Amino acid sequence: MRVLTNTALVVLGLGVMLSSCSKKEQSQKTGMTYNDRSNGGYLRFKQTHPTPGPGLVPIEGGTFVLGGSADQDVMYEYNNVRRRVTVPSFYMDETEVSNQDWLDYLHWINITFPTDRELYYNALPDTLVWRRPLSYNEPYVDNYLRHPAFQDYPVVGVTWDQAQEYCQWRTDRTNENILRERGYMVTWKDKAGKNGQGAATATAGTGADQPFNTDMYLNGQIRGQGIDGKNMKPDLNPNAKATGTGKNGRAVRPIRMEDGVLKQGYRLPSEAEWEYAALALAGNTQFENINDGKVYPWNGLGVRSPKSKTRGLILANFKRGSGDNAGVGGGLNDKADITAPVRSYEPNDFGLYNMAGNVNEWVADTYRQTSFEEVEDFNPFRGNEFTNKRMADPEKGLYAKDKYGRPIKDPARSNKKLSYSEMIAQQQAQAAGGNQQAPQTDNANGAAQPGASAALPGTKDPLAGKAYTADYRGYNDTVNTSLYGTTTLVHDRSKVYKGGSWNDMAYWLNPSTRRYMDQDQSSAEVGFRCAMTMVGAPEIHPEGKPHLPVKKAKPYKAR
């Protein structure tokens, strides 16, 4: 009798579950059913909190004092004045980008553009950064990047511009791999079987015979025979035409941003994000109270481990004193002479390795001495260059692309949404004229700045009728670029790097310290790691914490 009762309860429970699952969601404002082909196919996507991309760990944001960990200013720069700010939650690389990671990048360029020697050459790190006139570093020039003994060591000799290119490449390769592994595009295996190789290019003749690009894919410009996978989403739009790819000949569609499948773009972290992540004060926080501050990414005022098993060991790879890069033979203090493998030493409380020492790291910000005083207090950043994607066919909404399959981006021409007629007229003018770009000028005084990236600061939009500056890297700054090299080395190409390196004294291990270098320069002491924006709720670990209840909307019933 008890068995029958239990069985009945199970069947009843399954029936309730199935009946509840069969009920489609409704619009809270119109009562129309979502995801129903018969009423027009209004879509409601499953609400998800995306997971980080490969190599990233989540960093729960919050408020902290930018520049607050600095205990001295030995350079008398006065460039890290304390300022309370809020950093939103984001993702960050667990480790620095390694030589193996960069060799993957070079290999992809070599197999995808085998005849483009310029592209490959421009992506090569400058291994001559190891060369010194009075030091025998020539073996590092030849071996550091490519020898397998150094494959897990951080890549160096990379400029800020090269780091940006790597971030874009990593975004596209990650998203392409997701789409192919899940069958939304032709799988790697099927693709290699058709063309005899695994090169990441689409089938010719489809209008998308260039390497995969996330923006192009989301704009519907990468699809067709030989590209579309077997697991594409059904297209519920009644106007959609069947392509033969879907089951039973039904219409299918590519993945959209709303599906939550694709990852946000990899990028360099902002200076505030980097400093916040390096400090990792979340490990010292309880009930919104920070129990103890930090001078370094670890607790305590020293650079040696206080733990019994590792007592006295150096906690980072840095230069202990003049002429002391490694310590004494038989008892090397930090176990490294130059750089060390990217997973050396203990991670900080966010799980990030080498946020002090090993190599300095590029961040996204343009350097200004007064940035900490002037930036916004939410998600502070200095270096905005606003752009729009150029249209090849404004009527069809197709992006113009360069020879590498990436959308061409032009300086933004307005700070507001234009009317449709204005937008079409502007895009047609750009498409017809190729958008010949004026040389960049300093937004404070109009002085020409040679060699700067494409931007049109201070241009007057003929349609919007008001002056609009697309380049805000030097916002509210009175530095005159005509004085560059005479009274200052700071201009809009000066980029911040932080963290200290194998060849730096302990002072530079403090997360608040900051230095700068031109964006096309490199060093044997500077590498980088990537970050990614987090979308959705900022709380990383809600479990075990009190929450106010949130009620679901009641379904609408017509009467």
C-alpha cells in the first residue's frame, strides 16, 4: 500500500512538473505568449548569468580607495592622490599571458594568413628588449620567446598596441570555438574534413570568406553553406525562410547576443580594476568592514612568508637590492633570476597570480598625473575613444570590413542617437567617401599630434549641428602636445603599467604605484593580462547571505 502511495505521488509530481513546463511565458505588459511561432514569434530568452571566458576568474566589485595602499611617494610624482571609487564586478586572467599563449597567436596568424608576412612580423614581440650594451643577455634574445623551457613564462617585449590586438584575437577565437563545439557553426572536425585543414576561415563564396569575427557574426554577415551548424536555433519569425539546415526543413538562425552564449570581449583591465584586483581586500572583509589594509597583494608589511611551512620565503619575484636579482647560490631567495613561470608564488585572495612582481602589466588607461583626482567615481577610466562601425551598405545594415574580416571603425560623430534620416545620410556619406580621416589634434588646443590613432576630436557633426569630441583620452587636461619632448613626456599615447617586475625594487610591488610608457614601446619588464566585463548581477557568491524576496509576475488571464 505504501509503495502504491509513493508511486502515485511520484506520478502526480511528474504531472505537475510537466504541466508547469508546458506553460509558455507571457509578456507582463501585453499578455502575449513568448516563443510561439503562431503569434509572430516574440522571443524571450532564458535569463542567465554568464560564466567567465577561458582563463578568467570572477572579481566581485565594490568600493575601495584608489591609491589608498601607497605608503610613500619616493618619486615625488603626486600622481596617486587617494580617491574613493567603485569598481563593478568583472573577470580577470588568473595569470599573466605566457609565451605559449603568444605562440598560439602567432601560429594562428601563420596558418590563416600564410602569405601576409607584415601581419606576422607586426605581431612578433621585440625580443631585442633583452639586449644590453654592458650585459650578456643575448641568449634571451634568441631563446626566451620560443624555447620550451620558457613556455610558461610571461611574454615580454609586447607593446600596448600588440596587447590590444591579442585581446581582439582571443575574443574571436574563444567565441568561434564555442559556436563550433556546440554545433551552432560547422564543427572543427567537419570543417577540417571538408577543406583538409583546421584553418579558421569560412567557406568562400558565402560572403563570409574571412576569419571569424564576433561583430560580423552577430550582424549576420557570417552564415551560409559550409558555415551554419547542425544545432542552430529555430527561427520563430514568421517571415524567416527555411535554409535546409534546420530539422524538418524549418528556418534556423545564428546565435544572438540575447542567447547569452557568446562571451564579452577580452580587453586590458582599467587601472582601477587592476589595482582593485591586486589588493584583493575581499579576503579581509566581513559584513562590509575591512579588518586590515594591505601594502602588497598579500597581508602584512613584509615581503616574506610568515607561515610555518614557508617561513621566510620571498612572496614575489622582484629585485631585493642593487645587484641582487636572485639571492645566494644554494638558497635563492625568490627562485628566479629573470622572470618566473606565471603560476609561481601564492595567488592573492581573488586567486590571481603574480599581481606583484614577475613583470609589470599594461592597463588600458592613458596616463595623466592627475587622473585619480579627475576620473569618475564609478568605474573610473581615462582613455575613451568612441567609435562607430562603418557601414558598407547602410540600407541593409552591412558592416564594412578590412582585409582581415574585422569591421572598420570610425570616430563617433555624435553623442546622441540620430534620427533615421540623419543616420542613413551620415553612413551613406561615409560609405561614398571612404571616411577620409583628419589628423588627430589635441582636444585642448588643436595642435596636431602625428602618428596618433584615428579620431576626430572637436569635429563638428554637420547633421547634429554641435561640436562633438570622440577622443576623451585627455579630458579636462591642459597638456599641450606641442610641448611633448620639450617639457613633458606625457601625451595621449602614454599608457599606464603597474605591478613591479623581476628587475624592480619592492616599492613598485605596491598596487598603487604607477608608471607609463608610449603605447608602441616595449620592455623586458612589462607584460600583461586580460580582463572581461561582467554583465548582470554583481554578486559572485550569493549563497549563505540574506536576501530580500523577489516575487515573480502573475500570469495574465483573459476574461
